[in-house]
Amino acid sequence: MQSTLAADRIGRRCGSPLRWPVSLNLHSRTERIPRFINSIKCEQAFSPQACVSSGFSGPSVPADSWYASSTPIPRHVESVKIAMLEGKGRGLVATHDIALGEVVMATPPLVLVTSPLRQRPSGELVVDEILERKLYGSTWFSVLYDGSSRSSKAEFQLAPADALGNGSHSLIPEPVDVPRRAQPPEPVVVSMSAAVKALAAASATSPAKKKGFLASRSSTGRRGKGSAAVTASKGGQGSAIPEALPLPDRREQTRLAKVVKFNCFGDDTEDLAACECRGEQPRGHIGLWPEFALFNHSCAPNTTNYVIGDSMVVRACRPIRTGEEVTICYLGRPQLLPFSRRISILSDEYGFECNCTRCMAEQAHFDKVADVYLELFEDVNEKLGPAFLEARAAGDLEAIGELQREVQSWLRRLYGLFRKTLLAPDVRHYVIASLYDAYDLLFSCAAALGQGEDSSSLQASLKAIEAVSAGSDLHVLLAVRHLDCTVQQHGHDSALAGLARQALRRAHIARYGPVSEELMSKLIALNRKFHVES
Ligand SMILES: C[S@@+](CC[C@H](N)C(=O)[O-])C[C@H]1O[C@@H](n2cnc3c(N)ncnc32)[C@H](O)[C@@H]1O
């Protein structure tokens, strides 16, 4: 899942360092990230009031309180229900019309491993915690996807929030004949430094023949000295360890590893502005949020997601109709690669052929832009990008100027093709998003040369990112830079600055929900501080 699922892809979504300047990150992804759309309609997106009142029939989910000091995040799953979807197994569809920025899901983790900022813990630590805490006793492990088509056919429903109270999650299997405990253990949170110490201590004393995720465990399945410091979740719940539950056999262990591979989500950071508002230290993390794991993927999803507190929060990044599938993106930073690369990653890591709206559109129109599309991508990645790094390290401004002109010339050719082939605006946005590396390189060249922002490239990339990844951290920071650049070039009261302000509000509503004016200003200022000024 968004930077979820396949252990290695986990967390690539948002904070993965870019090859050149690091001027930008992609939304995390989180990564995981599902979606296919067009730009969000201004009128719908613009008014927080409209967001709140349009079609939200579920319990009212307040926006501001979630960004107040360490407020617990209430579980919310009523906006979606499980459906069987052709070629995808189970998925989640909207139970009512959902407005931009509205919470689609907020769900606590079954297990969460945290780490210092900019580090993403390994998926193995999740497996280890599941074994240590005997979380494999949870019903979730009998219904989550494990790579087999059989596992994606288990039918169940999400239990309504009011049936469980805050901080819990559960499911109602149908039929109710699952031979495991119906209630999962409480979520656990463990800090990576403690978990890594425990792994190191245990592997130093473990018999060499033990392999795989049991390698760090003693023969009783319990860790010895140096055991990870599992803490109660922020909701204040401890974690019960059912002592009677036997360790899983080898076949069950293999299945458990697969469930973690396909269903975990990780990232190297939480949302910096949200953490600041909540008075929390941002962390790297990896975890299993079982209800969140039911979202399918799209390369242009209709939601964005990230961790607040310990909960996974999913918000609509464009309006979603009743019955429409709700998606996230599994890819992280690779979401901004050409369709052929995305398709191959998803096939290798998740075992499915992506046929989302964006992949279909890029493929259908590929012949119109093929001359430039892949050539530009390869040139940027194999030649121009590395040359930029070398020139910057050598302080060779002349070489950087040459590279800048070369990228600009490529982009002129691309726009020429757009005009000649009358490519529809949504397809242009998809193509530009898939060539984001070229824009990033252009921004880096300008920064290295001490030039101001290139407003037309900034605007083109902002629109493209809004089309494929609205509400991502990249969307938010491009919107901040675009407004600042527009104000500088056209003045604070210009019409263009007004439009840039609307775009900035849309980005923040998609990410944080329909918050008050006061909180919106605070979040914008924090995002400017964390992502632009620094
Ligand atoms: C985390 S699970 C998502 C929920 C899953 N469909 C289920 O039934 O539990 C990830 C798996 O769902 C399937 N999947 C997700 N997105 C898909 C898509 N866009 N097309 C086809 N299969 C998809 C793939 O098998 C993938 O490995």
C-alpha cells in the first residue's frame, strides 16, 4: 500500500531523497497513495463550508481538533464499505458522496514501530512485534490479503465505530466461523531503537540454525534480555499478551510474512506541520493498520493519507461519489515515473497489472508524445541529473547553465507536441507528472544559479501534481512556492496571486480538511517554514 505494502517499497513515498537538489519530496504516500483524476474543481474545493456541508452524512468529523495538542484521533470507517471488485479482490467503496478534504477513514494500528525522523524501520520489525506480542492471534490475520486470490475473497464487514468506541478496530466476519479470537489485541507501539537493540541482543544469542523472522527469538518464542520497549498506544491502551497462544508453525509464519509484505505501510516522516500543531515529535514509522490495508491502488488516487497520533488518516483529495471506489497510491516517489515503470513496479511488488485511469490514459496517448516522453525521462535520469550533481559539486555555474538550457529545450519540444496533438489537459497533467524529474532538475538548476523560481514550470508541475497526488506533501509545498513566486512577480493584490492563493487553500484542504481560517494560516506558515525556507 502506499508505501505500504511491499516491504521495500514501504516508505519510499514521502521522504525519499531526490537525486539532485532535494528541493522536493513526494507525499508520502504513503507512500502509499491510490487515485486518476483531473484537477479539482475550484468552486467545490474552495470553500471549507462547502466541504463540510456537501453530502457528508456520517458523524461529524471535526477538523481543527485533530491538530490540537495530542488530541486522540477517533476511529472513523463509516464513509466506506467493503465490496468485491472485478480483478482486484476486495476494495473499499464510498457509502455517501464525500467532499474534498473529508475524512474517509481514521483507524488505529494493530502494530506500529517508530523510529527517528528520516528513517523508515524495516518490515521485519513489524513481523517480530507481531510474534512477540502474539498479535497473530488476531482475526485480521485470517482475512488480510496474503498474495493468494483465496485470501482476497474472505467476506466481512468493518464494525461501526460506535460499536467499539474510540481507539479500537475490528471486523465482523461473514460467516462467523473464523477459528480465532474475534477481537484483536490492542494496538501496540514500539520504538525502533528498542526493537533494534532487542534484535541485535537476541541474534547474538540465538542458535544459528534459526532462520527468517523467528531468528531473533528464543525457543519459547519470547525475547530475552533487551526486549523491545513496547509502550501503550497514545490512546492509553496497553497490549495484552495471550500466553496460551502457540507460536505459528512454518507455514503460518510464511503466510504472516506475506500479510506484512502486502499490507504494511511505512514512511520516514509524519506530517511535520501537523506534528508541530499537536506538540509531537515527527517520527519515521512502519505499521499495520488492518482496515487501511483494504484500500486498492491507483496511480492517481482519490485520497491522501498519513499518520496522525498513531492513527492512519485518509482524506478525500477530490470529491468522491457514492459507490465510487476509494483508492490510495502504493508507490511513494515512483508515482512520478512514466507509466511503464510504475506498471512494472506494481507487477513485481504487488502482483497486479495496473489499469487505473492514469495508466490507461498515458498508454492510450503514448504514441503522440513518445518521441519526447521516454527520451526526456532517460536523458534526465541517466545524463543530465548526474551531470548536474557533478557540476554543482565543482561549482561549475557555466555547466549548470548549459544543463538548464538543455532541459528547457526538451520541455519546449514536449509542449510543442502537446499543442500539435491537441492532447487533453488531463492527459497533459499525467504526462507532466510522470516527467516530474525534469522539472525538479530545472528547479535545482535555478537554485544553484541563484535565480528566482521559474513560475511557468512551477505552475505546470503544481497542476500536474494536483491531478495525480492532491493533498500530498509535494502538492502542499509546490502550492506554497507557487504563491510566493506569484506574489513576488505580480504583486500581492494581483489576480494571479488570488488564483495562487486559491490553489494553496485547495492543497491544504485536501491534506488537512476544512480547517478554520486561523488553523489554515498556521499550517501554511509551518509548511513554508519546514519545506520551503529550510
Ligand atoms: C493491500 S491489498 C488491497 C486489498 C485487497 N484487494 C484485498 O482483497 O484484501 C493489495 C492487493 O490488492 C490487489 N490490488 C490492489 N490494487 C489493485 C488494482 N488497482 N488492480 C488490481 N489489483 C489490485 C493486489 O492483489 C494487491 O497486491
